[in-house]
Amino acid sequence: MEHPASAPPRTRHDRRESHDSPDLDRVRRSLAASLPAALHAAMAAYHDFVATGVPGDPKAFAAYHAGCRAALAHAESLVKLIRWIEAGGTGTAGMANDSAAGLIAEARAALQDLSNRG
């Protein structure tokens, strides 16, 4: 593709920015529709995992604890995506979704309780 002599050649970054907006809006709408259910499913799976009980064996406990942390990190990533969408896809926003904040707080409290028992 030839460029006019007065305009510098476009970089891959320029091309990406020039037509990301409609695609990004579509992604935001899609995520906005699916993330709340994904967060609730992640937290339900976390609660199911926690309900299996804390293993007594130190190695099994370490694996269990790592699994709990991974589940919470996954939920936190979903919350960050929700915040990003609520901010219009730019920067970060405050926690506008109180139910998501409540789920995360509840999960962290459960993890702390498990850590205190072990």
C-alpha cells in the first residue's frame, strides 16, 4: 500500500489504534454480559472447593491453600475486568459492583479462616 508523500508510513501500532474502537466496544459489551455470571460461577466453584475440607497432610494442605489462592486470583481478575468495563474500558474505576466486592471479601475471609485452622 502506497502512502502519500507528505504522510509518514503507518506503523502496525497506528493501524491497530485506527480500527480497534468498534472491536473493543464489541468486546466490552460481550464481557459486560458474561462477566457477572462468570464471577458467580468462579465463586461457587471456590466455595465447593473450600467445602471439601482442609487436608491434614502438610503437602496436601499446601496444595489446597495454593488452589484457594488461585481461585481468589481468578475471581479478582474477573472483578478487575468488571471495573475496566464500568470505567468505559479506560484505566480503572472504583468498585461499583458491591455484590462482586462482597463475594471477594467473603472468599478472602474464608481463606483466612482456613489458614487460621491449619
